[in-house]
Amino acid sequence: MRLEDYWGIGPKTSELLTAELGTERAVEAIESADVRALVDAGLHRGRATRILRRATGAAAMDVLATSDTRSVYDDLLGLAAGYALTDHAADRIRVLTPCPDRADVEARLDRVVAARDAWERLSDADRDRVVEAFAEYDAAGGTDRAAVETALALREVGLDGSTFDALAALDDDALREAAEALGDIRGSLDGDVTVASGADAELDRRRDRLGAARELSDSAFDVLERVRDGELRDFEALEAATIDHVASETGVDPATVRAAAPEDALDAADFVSATLRELVTELEDAVAEREATVTEALRDRIGDADGDVVRAVEAVSDVAVDLSLGRFAAAHDAVRPRLVDDGVAVRNARNPFIDDPVQPVSYAVGDHDLDEGGWESSERPPAGDRVSVLTGANSGGKTTLLETVCAVTLLASMGLPVPADEAEIGSFDRIVFHRRHASFNAGVLESTLRSVVPPLVEEGRTLMLVDEFEAITEPGRAADLLNGLVDLTVERGALGVYVTHLAEDLSPLPDAARIDGIFAEGLTNDLALRVDYQPRFGTLGKSTPEFIVSRLVANATDRTVRGGFEHLAAAVGEEAVQRTLSDARWSPDGE
């Protein structure tokens, strides 16, 4: 396959990869999603990641139907990669894509959930040992010995058995026997290896002599000047002085140096340089011969453990990825979603991008069968509605809810647990997430419609998550457009959540649609907006500008500015503003 046949690789990139890696190695790196190889070859990490995502999951990337969906996808993988135990695991996580095959999704969920459970069973001390083992593995460059020692460390803390079959199949005694021999090898057993310094005294001596001879050869003129410093009566005396000097400087016996000397040198300079060149060649052969002997002896010492070593190398790489994802899932209290044909439903879902403790929310569109136990009746989302129109308070978390639904659906599509107490997630061909983008650009309405409508009318299952349309056109027209989108969503058999402040201006919604509301409840004592982020189903939410105005009144330090805000308070309902301030225990004098 030609490099330019891969998405994102043009003539210049192809030329770069060919020069640095060769075509065959470059193709191998792309097919195996080896980000590090492409980065080392000179590609920017972000570009390498995008190329590999398309190479390994081109069709699946079409699920990311808008730039906002792709942004959430990138942020999710960046967040998950932050829990990676090795650099290579982080690279492999960053190139995960949605899986079009349900069996692949289930298989990855099996692995990650098992890894999450295994991580949670470990004590804090054993977790530290695992993190340290992988850190040492990374620092050693992922050598065979490092992989063996990491595999042994993982087995010692109990990460084997049914959790990681590849680790369970290893032989501890064989690996320990091989580890010492592997310490004397640099490189991989299945490739070129170099015997480490200190592994064999004779090899070290030969290498030292070779190094000294090369240093002399690189400065042959200086050698000639040094031997000429004596009183040399003839050419034979110069030859003898040269041989003695080289033997003394390199530790090579004079007979060996003499054997390397030419018989037909043109002059003194030719004699010195030719002698050193030939001596370097002979010493290189001697080093190679000894290194081959020592390497064979080390391979014999590894002996029957060779297969276990290869399996350990593969196992450690794969376990690093699954356990990294397991750590991510554990950190976010993520659960295995139930995969269904249609619908999105979550109980007590949490936005993975918000660090501070937040109120979890329960929500659903489409059919679902979430457990009825443990719910307040008002919190269990109704089943069967294809579309919800989400209304309510400013800063009430409506956009955050859309982002949460998008994140949960994307995680499930990649075979990863989701941050919720329970979830049922359908399979979608396209996820359309569109944030509110306030703009005065006359073309923003057209670009928005071009972004959200084509995916909706294509064949297959579509999830629509669209923020306020009123931000991009006048309210009356926005209500008309929103009515049209809701009708089109139902007609196309898609699912949708549409956020708006214009619900009262909408025409009667189809039977398969409902209106939900988020309500602000006032201000806290420190004047923060107090919101119940759990939507109330089938209830129209209200904007509450009196709360915002109340906070502005309370925070104004300038009397004139405060007077302006108090004028606005009269406009939105002075009684409501005063009641809010009273509830927040505020007075104009700060008492």
C-alpha cells in the first residue's frame, strides 16, 4: 500500500516518512497505531494522532458529525490519556475511535471493566507499586528485561488470573531466570541485540582496545609527529617506534600491531595510517566474533523462557492500556453501560470534565428500561419520547447536560465505562452536538444549518444535541426553525435534545416530543446561583433574571451603579428581587 493512500498523508509527509522510516516500516507503524514512531520520524503528535485515528477507524470517525462532537471526543481521550501508565499506552488511548462493531464494543468493555475492578481491589501500596513498575518500564525504554520485570511485579500484586489471561499464562521461575541474562542484553530478542558492558570481561577488553585504536586512527598525523620526536635513524626505526607506540596506547600486543602493518607503504605517513586502519578492521572483527559468542551464550541461558519473554513483552504493553483505562473508569466512578439498539438513558450521570462535586442528573430520550428502584418519581425519565426540548434558568446547566449526554454516548461507543450509576446507550451512526455560538456574523445561521441538518437526514441512526438557536437569529424565526427541527427529528426516527428559552413560542410539539425544565431556586448566602440541575420532566422551565439582577445589586460597590441595577430590579419585579436578597440574608449595608 502506498503511504499517500492513507488519510492525511500527502507527498511531503510521505517523503518524510519514507526517508526516516522506509515505506515498509512506515506502513507498519500506521497499521499498528504506533504514534511514537511517527513522532520520532518528525510528525507533530497531533497530526500523527489524526492520521492514525483515520487509518484504524475511518468509518467510525463519521460518528463525530460536528466540530463540537469532535471537540468532546478529543477532550475525552485527552482526559483518559492522563491516567495512562506508560507513554505508549497514552498514545494508544489517544487513537481510540468509536467501534462500528457491537462485538468489539462489548469485548473492550469486558477488558476495561475487569481492569477497573482489579485496580479497585488493589491496596494503595500495591497501586503505588504498579505505577512505579510501569514508570521504570518506560524509563528503560520498554526493553525485554523491563517488560519481564514489570510482568513479575504485576503478578506479585495479584494482577493475573481471570483479570489478565496473558499475565496468568507466564512462568515466574522461567522469567526470573531469564531476567538476569536479559540484563546483559540491549535490544529485543526478536531483533538486533547488543551485549551490555560488564556482561563479559573479554568482550569489554576487546571493545576498549578497539575504541583506543579508532581514536588513534582518527588522529594518525598526531601519532606520526609523536613517534618522530625521537631520533629515528631510518624508516625501519620509525616502523618499530610506531608499532611500540600503538601497542602501548591500545593494549594490543606488538605482534598483532606488526601483523596489521603494510609491507609496501609509500612513506611514513602512509605506514602509520594504513597500520591503524587495518588494526581497527581486525579489532572490529574480533569484537564482533566475541559478541556473537557471548550473545549465543546469553540466548542459551534464557533458553526455555524465550517464549515467556515474548509473551511478557506483549502482555505488558496490552495490560498497560487496559489498566490505564481501568484507572480512568475508577477515578470517575464509571459503570458498564447496557448497549441497546435505540435510546440514551442515564441515572445520576456526571460530566467528566467538571472536577468540583456537582449534582448528578438523570435523563433520557427514546426507549429505556432503567431500574425503577432508588428513584424519586420525578427523577425517573419518561420512556418513549424521541425528542426533548430543554428549558430553564440561565446558567442552569442546560449546555452541560448536553455535553454530558454527548460524552456518555461517545464513551459507550468506544467500549468504555460511563460516569453514571446506570446507563443504557444505543448505537448511533452520527452524533450531532452543537454548542451555542453567539455571533453577529450574517452567515452563522446558514453555517449552523449546514452543520446540523445533513447528518439528520442521512440514512441511519442520529442523535441530535443542539444548544440555543435564538443566539443566531431573531427569536420568532428561531422558534420556527426549532419547530421544524423537532418535527424533522421525529420524522427521521432520530433522537434529540434541543435547548431553548423559546419554548412558549413553539407550535404544538409532536406526540413523541416533550418539554423539560431546569429551575433556579435562589441565591446562596455568598450570592452564588442555587440551581436544581435535575430537569423536571414535562415541565416548562423559566428563566430567572431576578436572581441575576439580585446578585448584581448585592455586588455593586458604587452607589450610582447600584442605582442602575435597582432600576432593572423594578423592571423584572422588585418584590422578587427583594425576596431573593432577603433569602440570601443580604442588606445594603452588608449586615
